[in-house]
Amino acid sequence: MPERPFPAIAQNILKIEEEIKNINEDIDNYAKTSIPALKSVKNTIAENSDFNKAVLNTSGKFEDTVMLLEAYVPENKEKKLTEFLNENPTLYVKENPTLKDNIPVLLKNNKFSRLFEPIGKLFSLPTYSELDLTACFAPFFMLFFGFCLGDAGYGLLFLTGAGLFKLKAEDNIKPLLSLVQFLGLATIIFGAISGTFFGINLIQTDIKLFADIKTLFLNPDNMFNLALVLGAVQIIFGMLIKMINRIKQFGFKYSLATVGWLIIFAGTAIFTVLSMKEILNTNIILYAILSLGSFFILIFSDPKINVFARIGKGLWDMYSTVTGIFGDLLSYIRLFALGLSSAVLGFVINDIAIQILGSASVTRHIFFVVFLLFGHTLNILIASLGSFVHPMRLTFVEFYKNAGFVGGGKEYKPFEKQNIKS
Amino acid sequence: MSTAVILAYTGIALMIALAGIGSAIGVSSGGNASIGALKKNDEAFGKYMLLSALPGTQGLYGFAGFFIINAKLSTFIVDGVMVLTMYQGVAVFAAGLALGFVGLMSGIKQGSVCANGIAGIGSGYDIFGKTMVLAVFPELYAIIAFAAAFLISAGL
């Protein structure tokens, strides 16, 4: 015989279970009130630590009777700071920084190009005296992403998916979702240009709706040329920026070598187009363009040294730039090849799925749907990773190089109140 | 079966196999480095995974190249027998050889760039973006080889 009867034990179990439930509820309630409290404590600690850091960065003058703190403030916040300093007993000196100081940078972009700032930061911030290129690479980046992914269906998913997610998302990831939407839009455009929709090749299928506009789709050969043209446009645009940047940083004289390159490349491009249309048919104009450009490149390669040394340096520049530009331009072929490979893989997925549907198995409809979902998800993941990274390289290597971007700026991280969300 | 057909399919085999092996080795290097880095810093798993996945594309280029050429070759079947000229056979073989070897080497080398990046991130350096940019340098040549394979197949 057991020591206690069975009903008593069962009663005991029920009682203990009730107790466990109560304890769990208590813990939940505790968490509900304590997590915000912990967060606010964390906030205070972070603020104190920032404050102490600022204090530690002061240097003592006159045997530590005066503490000196140097800091930068953006122009639009200067007034507020001055007011604060006047209200509080502080002795201060206001100065405009010289270019020799390592001035931290705060990027200022419009609504569209601000979305691309995180991408630019992956490489480097511009130095204080440089142009911020975010606005310049943003439209290209968008187009290149679209070119590489190049499927109108996938683009539509990006656009609507990010749009729906935006309704529920927190404020700090909304810019990211807008970026995804813009990239999706570009993907739709290029999907429409090449005629690809969820891996279906609209050029080869017989859908009545598209019969009339079929001739408008670009075939792969034309896409190949389009990639090179986009590349040439970005490179010439980059040189234009380099010219403006050099005028801004060093003066007009230093920009003339870049002007020479612009004359040669833009001039040759325009000449080629015009002579293909048979508007121009003498080569004299081409020679004139080339010699004018070469003149600038050779004579103004480095205005600081004597003329003969300049010609020598100019010749070396010419050699390295011509070979470099050729390589840069070929690098844009990747846009075409990536677009083609993601379209081919999408097509393969559809092909296999249709073969599954054609089999005799009873469960073929389920497998058809599952395979399509699985296959396209995988393709989207892999293709969009590639479509993100490769335009990034084109931006940071080909574009930044031709635009003469140096980078290495320090981010402006002001001493401010912490804003951790509780 | 003619020599041309044998040559063509040997080329296709090389294309799929070598490019695939390159990717397999590349992603393994990335995976191994990730596991090592996880011991130091397990918060950056997303970054490790993205970097590890980068060398996976070479194998896909090999497969996409196979698909394009396979579709083209099937148009040469007359009465159930594939009829290829020697020129066509050699062209496909060359496409396969080029894409296969470039895919193999670029996959392996891209893997080692990614692995180094992962190790760096694990040690607390902020080099994710830079590693991504550097890692796609070797991939370009696999892309070029894929474009070449496409152009060869278009010219058959």
C-alpha cells in the first residue's frame, strides 16, 4: 500500500501546477515593467559614459584652472549652440575650420539619395573638401541592380513586399524598405526591357497580349550593348565629376588634364554616333578632337612642374588611363551576364516544374507548386545578393576611380542625448 | 556517335563539374571560417552567411552555361541523331574548358578572400562592405567566361 492515497497525490499535482502558473504570470508581469526600466537605466548609463568621454577629452590649461574643449558643429545648428553657450557661463571662441583640420563630415542628401547613404558608407565617407557622390551613384546603382536581377516578376515582389511590410515596420527600417522598393522598380523596368517575368521569356512565348510589343523587347545581343553604353555613360559622368571636384579643391588649372580626357572620350563617342548616321564622314574632326584633348593632357598633367617633365608625366598618364578605361568598360559586361544567368536559372526552374506537372504521379500538383515556390525563392536570394554586390563594386571601383574619389572622411558623431527606444 | 558530339559533351561535363567543384570548395572555405568566427563573435552570423554564399555563383554560371548550350545543341538533332560538325564540337568543348577552369579557380580564390573577411569580422573589425567588394574581383572572370560561353553558343 502507498503511503498516501492516489486522490491526494492528484490533488497535490493540481496545486503545484497552479502555483507554477502563478509564478510564471508574476515573472511575465515583472518583465513587462522591468524591461523598459532596464532600458532607461541603460540609456542613462550610456549618456553618463558619453558625458565622461567628453570631459576626458578636455585638456587643462593654466595649471588646470581652465578646461578646454574643441568640437565641431554643423552650420545649421550653430545658432542654437551659441544661444546655449551665452546662457551658460562659458568662454568660447568660434572659428571656421581650415582644410588642414580633419573635419568630420555630415552628409546632406535629398529624400531619394539619402536612402543610398548606407551603401556609400560601406566603402568610405568623403573627406570634408570632397563632393559627396551619393546622389551621383544612386540612380546608377538602382539601374545596375535592375539590370542584374532583370526579372519584372521578382521586381514586382520586391515593390509590393516591401510596401506591405512598410505598413507595420518601425520607423528606423523604413528607409531600407524604401530602398528595396526603388531597387524593385528598377528591376521591373529592366525585366520589361528584356522581356522576363518570373523566368518566363516573353520574347519566345506566344501570349497574345504581348504579340504586338514583342519587337520592343531587347534580345541578349542588344542587352550586351546596353550594358557597355551604361558603363560608358557612368565613366564619362565620373570624369565630369572629377573635373568639377578638382576645380573646387585645387583651382581651374588643375582640372584641365581631366578636361582633355573628357574632350577625347565624349568627343569620340559623339563622333562615332554621328558618323554611323552618316552625318559626318571626314576623319579630320576626329583627329582634331584627339589632338585638342591630348594637348590638354600633356601640357597640364601637373601644373607645378616644368613643361618637359609635364609632357613625360602626361604620356605616362595617357598610357595608364587608356588601358585602365578599356578594362573599366569591359567590367560592365557583368551587368549583362548576371542578368542573363538569373533569367536562365528562372527559366530552368519553370522548365523542371512543368516536367513535374507532366508526370503521372497523383501528388504532381502539390510538387509543382512547392517546387516553383522553393526554386524561385532560392533564385531570388542568390540573384539579388549578386545584384547588390556587383553594382557596389562598379560604384566603388570603376566609378569612384574615374571620379577621382579619395574618401577617408570621419563621420560626424555629435555628443548628444541618447535615444534608445524603450 | 561522332567525335564532334563526344567533344561537345566532354566540354559540357567539364563546364558543370569544374565550376561546381570551384564553388563547392569556395563556399566550404567560407563555412569553415564562419564556424571559427562564431566562437569569437556569434552576433554577426548574417554577415558570415552572406560572405560564405558569394563563391556559390560560379557553379551556377557553369550550370547556366550548360543550359544555354544544351538548348542550342538540341536544335541539331535530326531524326533522333545529333549531327555536329567538327567546328561546333570543338567550339562547345572550348566554351566548357574556359568556363570550367575559370569557375574552378575563381571559386576557390573567392572563397579564401571571403574566409579572410569573415575571420576579420569575427575579430571585431568592421570590414564587411570592403570584403564584399574585394570578393567580387575574382568573380568577374567567371562572369566574363560565362558571357564568352554564351557568345560561343550564339555563334554555333
